[in-house]
Amino acid sequence: MIYRNWRGTLEAVCIPIAALLFSLLLFGIFCAFAGANPLTVYASIYKAAFGSWFAFQNTLIRAAPLMLTSLCTALPAKLGLMIIGNEGAFVIGGVGAVAVGLAVSGAPPIVVQILMALAGIVSGGLWIGAVGALRYYRAVNETISSLLLNYIAIALLNHLVGGPMKDPNSLNKPSTYPIPDLDLLGNLPGTRVHYGLIYGLIACAIAYFLIERTTFGFAARTVGGNIRAARIAGLPVGKLTVIVCFLAGSCAGLAGMVEVAAVQGRANESLNANYGYAGILVAFVARHNPLAASLVAILLGGILASGGILQRLHNLPDATILVFQGLVFLVVLYSESLYGRLGIFQEKPTVTSPPSAPYVASPSTL
């Protein structure tokens, strides 16, 4: 039997694109009810996101943390886990990076930046690694525990910036002491885009290679496919669960470090910028593929960059972009039920006739 394997690839591409287009249609209906022309709204979104080099740089700035936070959901999904603690790991990674950056201030800038990155990676990794450990060793639902840890992380951020780590000069908006300018991440030459974009692209490439091209990734995918078979095969399911969750959290923690070391310059309530929650959407639209996540992050980054122009030009509420994100998330979740059910994408085997046996004369004819 000869199978046309291209159908599966076509399905994986067409269904997400159709989901995004349908989301645009629903968003257009929402804009029409809000009193705005949907076509001009779409044009404004494109102009604010990709209409010029300046606009595209704003898109890339927002895409960098989305690439990293999306991996916090995409990697555990390979194990069959649904983790949505991206925002908590993002916040904890940012706080940890600021604490270490201020503690080692005065060292060579490259040393400070490396230590801040390690602090963000370890902080976020431990935060989500704990979720994996609770799931495997205590059977605590990972979705609920990771969601609750988001609120704990935000509460911890507010406590630290308003108390032990507060800069006395930050009166109206409690913040930590600023990271010295020499220790901040710089921009790519000739652009306004910081080096966090490079971190995101490299992380997505490494994650793809790790999951799809190594024995470790094969073992993780085996656990996600059939945990009972993985145990029978002797795979260390508990160790794999904790390690993958640690790696997932470390990516979101690194995103938090990028936010404070390249954008904010300090930690305050602005660190809770919903990049973690948006990263969940990126992971789902990309179907948990790290390489696809980097492209989806640029698309969603452009949408986030257009929020202000919709408010100024079309008098739409500031939360309009959040409505669009919610519509995309709901439609993408529904589209998951369509995989394998549409006849046009189902594999159609072609049965080939077996070769005819050579003629052999019977003894009676000899």
C-alpha cells in the first residue's frame, strides 16, 4: 500500500490558517458592532504591525518574549501535560534576574548579563519544575497548580517591589532599584530591537532539535504518547517529567530576564505584562511546534503592537486586542477537534496488485 503522506502536512498547515481567518471574521463582526469599519481596522492592524520598518521593529520587540514563553506550554505538551504557568515563571524569572543583577553590579557587564540570564533560567525552571514534580509524584493536576502559581508569583512580585526590594525614590509606582545602564541588554546593530530576539530564536531552534532529533526528545514523546508503554520500556518517566518542565520554565524565566534587562530596566508591576498568557496562545496556534512558534510569535507580536492605534483611530476600547486574542484562542481550541475528521485530509491508500506468479508447467504437461 502506498500512502500519500502529504495530506497530514497539509492538514497541519490549513487548519490553523483557517482558524486564524475565521477568528478575523468574528473579530470583524465585533468591530462592526462597536461602530468601526472592520476593513479599516484590519488595515490599521497591518499598518501598525508590518507597515513600515519602524512598525516591524515594534513587532519584533514584542515577539521576543512570546517565543520564549510559548515554549513553557509547548515543551510539556510533548509529555501530554497542559501547563499554563507561563506568566508565573516569566515574573519569577524577571525578579530573580533583577536580584542577581543588582547584587553583582560592578562586575564586567558581560558577566552581569550572563548571571542575570542564569538567574532567570534557574528561577523559572524551578518554578515550573515544581509543577512537574507535583504532577508525577503527588498526582496534582498540572493545569490547576501552574495556574495558581501564576497568582502566587504576581503576589510575590508586588510584595518584593513594595517592600524588601523597593527603591525609596519610586513613590508613585513601587519598583526595585534600576539595573545600571552598562548591564542592560543592548540592541541589534542599526535597530531598536534588543538581543532578546536572538535568545528567542535560538531557544526555539534548540527546543525543536532537542524534541525532534534526539533520543531524549524521542523518550519524551513516547511518554506523551503512551505513558504505560513508556514505563514498560523502562523509561524514567518521573525524571523526564521534571526535566522537561524545568526546561519549559527556564525559557519563560529567560523571557522575564529579557523584559527587565532590555525593556523595563527594573522590576515593578509592569513586569506582569501578560506575555505569559499570550505565549499559551502562541503554543496552541503553532500546535506546540517550537519552530512554528517563532513565526506565530511574530504574528501575535504585530497584533499586540497595534493596540494603541485601534484606540486612537477607531475609538475602540483598549481591551480590543485582548478580545481578538480570546477569539483566536477559542477558535483554535475548537479546531483541534477537526484533526483527522475531515475527509479531504485523510490518508487514502492506493492498493497495488501483487506481481503475477511465473507460469510453471505441471508434471502432467511435460
